[in-house]
Amino acid sequence: MSNQFRDAFQKIAQQAQKAAASGGGGGAGGGGGPQRAAAAAARSVTALAGAGLLGYGAYNSVYTVQGGHRAVVFNRLVGMKETVYGEGLNFNIPWLERPIIYDIRTRPVNLQTLTGSKDLQMVTIAIRVLHKPNPNQLVWIYRMLGINYDERVLPSIMNECAKAVVARYNANELLTKRDVVSKEISFDLEKRARIFNIQLEDVAITHLAFSPEYARAVEAKQVAQQDAERAKYIVLGAQQEKKTIITKARGEAESAELIGTAVRQNPGFMKLRRIDAARDIADIVASSGNKVYLNADSLLLNLLGDTDDKFERSIQSRKGYW
């Protein structure tokens, strides 16, 4: 293009020089000089205009489609052409045709909305969608939606699908079944976006929050459940302790009854117990450094006295009484 401009200007300069030379000669010879100068100037302007048009046509007859993009062409005579042009260098007719470039790479869209659950709890939900246009339907997208197709379509259908799915679940189910909720939102969104020739690659719930009142109610419920569980374990502990006391008392009663029966049937049992007690007391007194001034009967150490005889006579007298 620069060479064409250079050649055009060189031609104009040469024609100007010729016109000046012929004008000088004509002045000396007669009256034809002004007409030839005007004709030379007209030819120069024509050449300059032709060079400009040639440069404009060369510059606007090609366009480049970058990687991850596609192009559709609008023709002033027939309207939108049905061909979708790929990456690289493409040609068009200057002024008559105009290319429109589309980015077909995956792009994110975020939406946060406030909606109600099945049990009428207010929920704030944020959704992130990865989308791109259908490369084979770019002509339809431009005709119906334009360049900013995502701004016209996605916010409304994302809002509608999110609210419709959240309304099917209770507040606690939104937390326990979060993956199911996400899949249902993704299914509904893909179904709606397919109508507009928009492809969705991923749909995710990025944020889920409840109202402060509901959060406080849930916390109070958890605290109450923990207190109830604690009280339940306290009651169980008291019941176990009660059973232990009853069992211990029952064992002591049975032990006392058995001891009483053994004493009534065999007075020698008390002698045996007395000997055992005397042995324990003797061990304690022997290991103690204190002096003991009590008599042997008080310490149950008099095993040779008549204490056992008195006890046997009392037992026998009780047997005779019964």
C-alpha cells in the first residue's frame, strides 16, 4: 500500500513538472498554456483519488479472526450471510460487507439472588455459570440477540431457575442435599439456555446463606438438643447409680441374713470371726508405735477368757426362747 501511494505521488510530481514546462513554453508561443495546466491538475487529482480508493479497498478487504473467535458477515445487499468464518485471514468486500467477531471461549457469569424455600425461609443463593455461544449458530444469535447475548439472556433464566429449584426444598434440605439442588439447577438452566443456542459447561452453587433469624433459631435448636442429650445421660447415670445402691443394699442384707443364720446354727462361727478380728487388731497394735493401756477384752484379744462361753450361753438361751 505504501508503494502504491509512493508511485501515485511520483506520477503527480512528474505531471506537475510537465505542466509547468508546457505552461512556460505556451506563454512564449501563444495562448494554449492555461488549458493544458488545468488538464494536468485534473489528471493529478484523479490519480490521487484513485490511489486513495485503492489503498482504502486494500486495507478494508481483509480481516483477521483471532484464536478462540469466530466471525459472521453482514452484507448491505442480502443481509446476514449464513457462513461462519474461522480463525485466520479472511476477505470481504469493502463498504459492502462488515464482519462481526464473536468470542467463543468459555466465560463465567455470577448471579446472587434472594429467594424463599419450601418452608418460607428466606435464602440468599449465589450461582456461577460457565458458558459459551454455539459456534454453529452465531448467525442466529446475532440476528436475535446481538453481541451481548449473555447479558440479555443469562441473568433472567439463572434467576428464574434458581428460585424455582430452591422453592422445592426445605431450608435444612438445601444444606443436606446441596449436590442434588445444584444438579437440578444445572439441568433446568441447560434446558432453558439451549433455546437461545447457549452452551453451559458448568453450574455451581458458590454461596448459600439464610436469614439471621433462621440462623439464630437453628443455633438455639442445636443447643436445646445438646442440653436434652446431656440431661438424658444424667438420668441414665442416676438410674445406674440407683441400681448399684439397690444391688449393694440387697447384697448387704443377704450377707447379714446369712451371717445371722450361721450364728444361730453354729456358735463356732463367731469364734472364727473373733479370731480373725483379734489377728487384725494384733497386727495394728504391733505395728503402731503408741502404747496401749486398754485391757485385752476391750481390744478383743482375750481369746482364753470366758467371753465365748457367755456368748454361746446367750445363743442357746435364745434358741430355747424361740
